[in-house]
Amino acid sequence: MKNVLEIRHLNFRYKQEIILKDISFSVAQGEFVSVIGPNGCGKTTLIKTILRSILPETGTIHIQGQEVKTLSNKELARHLAVVMQTIDPAAMTVQDYVLLGRLPFFERYQFFETQKDLAIAQKYMEMTGIAALSHAKINEISGGERQLAAIARALTQDPALLVLDEPTAHLDITHQVRVLNLINTLKTQLSLTILMVLHDLNLAAEYSDRLVLMDKKQGQIFKAGTPEEVLTRESIQEVYETRVQVRPNPISNKPWVFLINPNSQEKNINGK
């Protein structure tokens, strides 16, 4: 299967501290890949290098066969779209916010959206379930609804690759599941390729085709593969330095990570 994203031997350091070391992996067309790992392991730095917000010391990043450093900003925005943890709740309508995703397609001296742009925005507002909020102010809707609006805006770019940095951060479990179910549905319906950063190991296991586990101590990829291959007790305890148990989810059979409270375990061992 054709790779939409290819990262090869990526290295980045900040003030002599190695943040990313020899990072290499790919994301195939239609694949849902999540990057996981402890705080400070370089997950967001990796996303920033893909977006060209920061430049790596060495290594290459290709999207649809083209090296990102050779693309103009407009060209890059036609290849990938990004949804960040939070969005600036500016006092604009949801529809106007979603229409921002059409800017990479504006012609020279075009200042206003076309009927085609409006139709595309309407399509994705309906698909993400926020069409009824189109005239509401983006700063007056809930955090979960703003994330859905951010996804709709990203989709209007018609991207080959959708990049999401902690899209469920600060959301309650209802909106976490709603957002991830939507992303999974869009992947199937639109043949989207997904690269997502997640902290929650169980959500990552439940929705992802493959996982990339990063290690803070080394700035490297500790392990990459299916959720079953990556989320083992030994791997998690090594990278997170936390005792866990891993069992199959009784519904999906995906790995499910249980934290171990040392005090509770000691009580059980002592029969108290």
C-alpha cells in the first residue's frame, strides 16, 4: 500500500538536549496511526517538524512522495490539515471558522469564498454534526463542539493526511468518544490517512491500526506496531516507569491497560 507519510532518520535537539533521535516510520494510505509516550518524549515536537513549525537538524519528511521542505505553505496545506489540542475561540461564526480551511484554494486576488467553498463547508459541518451551530459564535460553543468545528475546518482542505495533536485533551468521556468515533468514521468514508498524538493508551489501542511508542529517556521510538505488539506490560513499564497490567478488552479484544496502585496491591498481598 502507498505511503502517504514517510519520515526517515529525523533528528532534532533544543539547546543541546536531544529531543528526537533517528525517528523513522511511515503511515500508509487509509491507515490510522497514533503516537504515544510519556510527557516530554517529543510527540508534539514531531508534529511540529511535520508541519514545518520547526526544522529538524537532519532527516527527511515526505508527504505523498514530496519532501515537505520543498513545498510552499499553500501546497503543504493542500496535502495535510492539522487539528490542535485547543483552538483560539475568536468571535467569529462556526461557519466562518470552518471556511478558513478553504484559504489554500483561494485564487490570487480572491477575497471571498465561492459557492463551491460554502457547499464544501456545509458538507463537512453536516458530517461532523455541527451544521445547526453554523451561525453560533465559535467562542460561545462547548469545547467538544469547538473540536468538531476544528475537524470540519481541516476536512475542507481535502487533505491526504489529517494530523491531530491530542484532540481529546480537556474533553469529558462523552466528547472523547464522539470525537474519536467521528475520526474513525471519516477515515472509512473519506479514505483519510490519520496521524494522531494521544496520551490515553486505552483510547489509542481501541481506535488505532498501529501505534508508535516514543521513549523520553532516549528521544527515540521504543516500539512500533499493532496495539497488541506495542502495549505489553513490559514495554509500558519500561517507558512509563509505572507498574501496570494489560488485559484484552472484553468487547473489542484490544489491549486494555490497568494502572496498579502500590498501596492497594500491598493490602491485597498482605490479605488486609
